Amino acid sequence: MKRFLIRQIVSFSYLLESAPRYQRVKRFFNNLLNNDDYPYKKYFDLFMIVVILSSVTILVIDVHEHVAYWLDFYDLYIVTWIFIVEYLLRLWVHSDVHKVVIAHYEESEFFEKPFSLWKVVKQVSREKWAYISSPVAIIDLIAILPSYREIRVLRVFVLFRAFKMLRYSRSLLQFFDILRSKKVELYTLLTLLSFFAMIASIMIYVFEGNSNSEISNLFDAVYWAVVTITTVGYGDITPVTTEGRAVAMLVILTGIGAISFLTSIIVSAFSEKLPEIKQTRVMNSIAKKRDLNLICGYGKIGQLVAKKLKDNRRNFLVIESDPAKVQKAEMDGCDVLMADATKSETLLRLKLSENVRSVICVTHDDIINVFITINARSLCSDVEIIARCSEHSVAKKLRMAGANHVIMPEEIAGMLGSVYIGQPVAFEALQAIITQKRTARIDEVEVKLGSFLDGAKVGDFDFAANKLVLLALLKRFDAGDKKSHFIIFNPPDDTPLKAGDILVIMGYSVSIADFKGRLEQSVRYKKQ
Amino acid sequence: MFDIKSSNLEIVLFGYGATGAKVYEMLSVNFSKITVVDSEEKHIEKAKEDGIVTSYQIDITNDSELEELGVDGKILFCAMDEMALNIFLALSLKSISNDSILLSVSTSAENTRKLKFIGVDKVIDIYESSANRIVDIITRPAVTRVMDEIIYVDNGISIEEIEIPPNSFLEGKCVHDINFREYGLILIGISDKELGEDFIFVSRGINHKFDAGDILVVMGETSSLEAFYKKLMEKR
């Protein structure tokens, strides 16, 4: 009989292990309940918060007035059942029973020992008990209790339903995390306070237990001591004897000290954790953004790049390890992560290959820039890397490490100077169009699939009449690759245009905007 | 390059530190008459090592030593590593030189403002121009590639400014009369002396009348540019 049972259990465990549907369902519930990155979790959390709030509201109203029958029904059965189901689901996804069975079975097969069901039960219950005894699970369990209306005291546990909301709100959980970081200090203070309160209550009881009509038992004395030591002082119980008043004075002074100590502990805990909270917030806001540009280093160039990218409405994140520069970036209103970009962990956390478009290495140290480049390239092969350096030897290394563009500030300055000296007029003109300071500018327009330029020839569109100058045409080397283009300067009229080609045109911003608009529109017409 | 002037331009480069050396490297591609001046001995030693014969060590805070160099009518490029020194130098040069073009590098918007206030003709902000480049690579990759090909890469395509000589075939004609595409060129704009220093982009659509002395900014292959230049130089 026993062996039959064991065989059934073991084969059922293997069945579960090999059932993709079961695995999928379990993974779904685990994500829904525990995975913060899972997109549907927040809807589930929201749903639970609404359920809890409605239940708490009904119970509070029920104290004085009778609620409608259907509301009572809803509270008693539906809400309770939702809670019970949730509790059981959490218990279920907490650990895999069948895996334990399989592990034990395989172990016993391997060592040729008899399979012990008792051991399995022990381990399973230990794992599940770890969940049941965790504080959140206890709150969950107690929150189910108020449904037993017969026991009035249990109504108090309605509060636990409110506590249950903590689970669904990350910011509230964070608050407790912060307090937890000061556990030792808070415990010390609490012990000290209860010690003082105890002394004070015994003293007042001894001095005034007989002479004060308000203090009739020890509980009254404790109540007075706590009310006084916390500096609340209702005044419903006041000492009447000189000795009692002396005790009161001492208690008040200790109370003030203790309370200010408590405040300072909490405040310092918060200020210590503040950077961490900010980081979490930045990470959360960044997680949703696509096409992110990472600016590693917030020095002179980093600051300028950040400002310009912001003007261009591009998503970017500053990564900086120097606290002073981090603060500067925060003041400038940038999203900033205080981390070391040479560490793989930092870049992995930002989901380099999915969300990041480019990595800009502009720390003041060439070697660090090389490190960041290697780090980024080793993690992702198609992210665009722009790195700054000041030596030719480093530039070579950067290219080898995988940088797509190497920026040498001094060289650019020299180049600009050289162009300016040779051709001041052309230089100013170029400068004006490159920096977009004047209304004349150079822009790029992609030939969209199905637009009027798709399949046309360069000569078919009269650029001059539209006050545009076509400077160059970028054609794709092969249709699949988006990045490799070859350039045709001043393309002849009979050059064919295809979707994916990029036109580089010069003109006033209005002309360019008009041209782009027309191109967009023509796509729409063709679709109809 | 089509201007006889440019090969005869005399440049005095102040500073041969980290910045100056790089600037020299770039300048030496296009210009031959470059004098390097620095107040630090080791910088000049390095310049000599790099094969710059015309490099001198002088006290750049001393006006008379600067005057001895002969700064009039030359192009003066301030590229000292230390910004305060650079600004002081620019001020000294401005006060003692006549008819010279003054350029300076700058490292911040604040310094740029000071240098412009002094009256430096062209201030190049090292970091700003680098930042511009980085942002351009991200926001306008195609434009950046095209500009790179034109300005930095030596592939035969360049932008040149050409002054219209007297009695050329362009004289009296308007922008719309001339089809620059026939010459394989793109006209970017014109700087008209009569209308002041303002630069007129062709994309503005104004049918400008060409006069001698106007400066054309054209883009194209070197051979096309040369052919056009030759045609322009022919007297009517």
C-alpha cells in the first residue's frame, strides 16, 4: 500500500515536471504575485488595493449603521475568497513540492536507499513554513480572519487588511526598509523608553496609588507614564503629591530627550537612504524608456552633451561615480545614476542590448573611457559607442576595443581653426548650419516606403523650387543593414531613389519641415 | 585653396602643450608657415623634437618680446593649456597687433564670453565643439557623415570659397541663371561685400546678382571645383 502510494506520488511529480502547461501557469502566477518587472503585476496590485479599500470601508461603516445585504455578502464571501485564493496561490508558488519529491527520489535511486516519504514531507513543510511564518504572510492570514463575525474582537483585525496594502505599494515598503536599517538604534531606544516608563509607572503607583483617586491600579500608572514620557500629556491623570510631581518632571525631561533622539534616528536613516531611493526612482523611470543614450562621465563635455540632448528631446541617462558631479547633474535636472560604468553589472542593469542606443564615454580619463568601451562592447555588439580621448595611441586602442566614433577635443579644435583660417566664409556658413544657430540648417530625410520619392528619380522633384539644396544621397549597401550607407555627393538627376535612402538636404527649417510633412502625407495617400 | 593667399598665410601658434600640439598637427596639414611660441622650455623642446624649426621660447606675458616676434598681419592662434594665460595673451596680442586675425581656444562658455569681449575674431570652444559632434552623431548621423566626408576626409569632395574676380563670366548674372549642377557643383551661399558681411544661403531663394568681390561658397569634387575656378578666371 505504501509503496503504491510512493510510486503514485513520484510518477505524479514527474508528470508535473514534464507538463509545460503546468509550468507556464505556475510561472504566470509567480510573475503576477512576486515579479515587480512583470507588466501585469501592477494591475493585479491595483485590483487588490481596491478590494481591500472597499472591504475596509464596508467594515468601518458597519460599526454604526447596517450596510446593504449585498455589500455584506460581498465582504463576507467575495473578498474573503479573493484573500484565501491569493494566500493559497502565494503558498503554492513559494516552492515546488514536486521538485523536492523528484530530488529525493533520484537521490535514493542513486544511493540505492529506500525512498523516505517522511523526509520529503519534512522538507516540504519546512519550505512552506518559511513562507507561512514570514510577517507578510501572517498579515495575509490575519486579514482573512475578520470574516468570522461571531467573534467581535476579530473585527480589530480589519486593520490588518489595511496593512495588507503595504504589499502592493512599493513606496510604503521602502519606508519600512529604511526603518529596518536603523533597527539596532530603534531597539535600544525602545528598550530605554520602556525601562523608564516602567520605573516611572512603578514610582507613581507607589507614591500615589493611595492618595490619587485617578490611579486605582498599576495599568493606570503605566498609562500615565507612557502618556507623559511620549510628551503627549493628556492631563486626565495628574500627580497630586510632591513626590509624584517630581517623578513627573523627571519623566517629562527624559521624554523630550528620547523623542528628539527618535526623530533624529529616523531623519538620519532617511537622509542616508535618500540616494538609494533616488536611484530606484531613476531606474524605474529609465526602465520604460527606449533608445536611451548613456552619458558616462559628467565633466565638461558630459554636461554639454546632456544639455544638447535634452534640447533635442532625446532620452539620456548620466552615469557618474563622483558624488559632487552626481549632485551637479541632479541640479541640472538630469536623470543620473551613481554607478561605475566600467562594471558590467551597471550596464547589465540598464538592459544594454534592449534599451540603450548609444554609450558616450566622456570621462576625463582616457583609460576609463577605454574600459567603459570594452565593457559595453563585450556586452552588446550593436550598441553605438562614442568615446573621447586625447592621445592618438589611445584612439587606436579605443577603435580596437570597439568604439564607433572617437572624439579628440583638441584635434577638433585644431581642425576647426585650420578650416577657419583657410576659408573663413565657408567656415562661418558651415558653422551656422551645423550648429543650427540660424534658420538655415542641414537635415536628413529618409525616403519612406510608399512615399512619392520611393521609386522616383532625383530629378523628379524640384528641390530648388522648394528652396532646398540636395547635398548628398546616402544609399544602403544592402537592404538589411540599417547602418551601412555609401554617399553620393550632388547626385545626378537620373539617380533612382528607393525606400531607405537618406537625403541630406540644406534649407531653412520651415522648408525642411514642409518637405518632411509632404513626404509623410504621400505615404498615407498611397496606403488608402 | 584657390586663393593664393592661403599658402602664404603666416600663422603664429601660441602654446605647444596638450592642446597646442594637436592644433599644430591639424594646421600643418593645410599650412606651411607656422611659428610655434611657448613660454615653457619643455614644450619648445618637444616642438623641436617634432621637427618644428620655427619654434621659440619667449615670455608671453612680456609685450616687448611678443612685439619682437612680429605679429602684424599674421594669424595668431592662442592655444595655451592654461586658460587664464590664454585670455591674458589674447588681450596682449589684441593691444599690440594691427591687421591680424586672432583665434583662441576656450574651455568653457565663460571663457568664450571673455575672449569675445576682448575682441578675438574666432573663439573655438574645445568642449562645446566636441559635445556638438557627439550630439550630431546621435541625432543626425547621416548629416554628420556627409559633413565629415566634406570637411575631414580627404576624398576629393570639399567645400571651397571662391572670390569672383572682375570681368568674369558670372558678372551681371543672377543665381537662377547659372546652373551649378552643370559644373558638378552645389552652391551653398554667397557673401556679398556690398550688403555687409552677412552670408546669404541659396536656400533662402533670393535671386542674388553676382558682382566681382562676392565670395561664393561651393561644394563639389576637386576636379569640378578646379574647372569652375579656371572658367571663372578667364577674362570675358
